Amino acid sequence: MELERLGLLMHEWVRELVVRLTPEAMVWPEGLGEPAVSDWHEPLQFHHTMTFRGARPETVTPAEMGQRAGEALAAAGWAVEEEVTEAHLVTGRRDGVVIRIRISVISDVVLYQARTPSIAFYTPEVFVKPEPVRTLDTLSRGYVLCYECDGLGWCSSCWGRGWVPDVERGRRRCRECHQDRVCPICRGAGEKHAATLQYYERGHYPELSEE
């Protein structure tokens, strides 16, 4: 899988930089770990990230460490950018992977941050609303269609997904069912027993009042 390949490239090169620049910090995380969702818009996109902290040796200045980091990345084919503001920042880019080494000028902290590009694992399909679990023809004896979902059974706000689309965030938790996915009134049955309806519920069924 392409994302795993890029994640291993990222993992390998952060480790390589730590070995070269701050070897005493080698309490290294084992394995790449699972990718995280980077974008909740459909289709969901995933990426790998990592953050690692080391300490600059007293005998090496921030500028010297920045130069060493840049040279190591450039020699391996990474496109390198260097910037000096409140810290020495060295950025390497390769195949969409970004590694940033931030070297403090007021302390010995060296911060490694890296991420892969975001990749979708699937092609989104057009969402089709679910069929109702009950209709007038399939009602159980003595039951009426649920007044909330009209027999659907699923939450009529998220249509059984547990989430609703959101322009800004991609997805947000369904406020109607709170990710239960089913209708909060009939709990997925699609029907209510007429004899057990509360007084206020019977108001949804004029035919029961006529009886």
C-alpha cells in the first residue's frame, strides 16, 4: 500500500536524522502504527505522522546542527529548505513526505516532526437511503408505524450512518441519535404497539382517536 510505503520512508528517515544529530535520544517507537484520519470529507483521507524530541549536544551550535540536517537530507535526494527565525528550521520534502527539524536557539531542544501526504483508501459511492423496516403492509398485529420515523427504523436525520455531512469538518456526530444510528423513538423497530402508546403519542394517530 502506498501510504504504508511512504510512512516507512518517513519513519526510516526521522530515525536516520535522530541517529546522526541527537543519538542520545534513541528511545525509539517500535513500528509505524496505524494511520490517522486527516480529512473527514468524503472520501476519508488518512496519513501517518510522528513527533520526536531530542537534545542538541553542547559542542554543536544550532547553526551547525541545521547545516548537518540539511546536508544529510539533500544527499539522500530530499528537497531542502532552511529558515532562521526564533529557531533554526530545516524542512525536507520527498514523495509528498515532509520532515521538519526545529532546532531551538535558546535551549538544547531539537524537535522532529514528520507527516506523509493524505491518501484516500476508497472511492466514495453515492449514498442510498435505507429502505423502511416496516410499512403499512408489514406491520405486526396491533402495531402502528412509528410516528417519528414513519416505519424507517433508522435515524431519519443521519439515515443510519451515525453522522451527518458537514461542509467545514466533513462529518459531525448526529445530534438526533447520538451515533446510535436507529430511530430514538422505536429503537429500530419501525413500529409502536398501539395499546402501549402514551396519551401524547396517541395524538400522532387520529385514526386511534376515532376508534
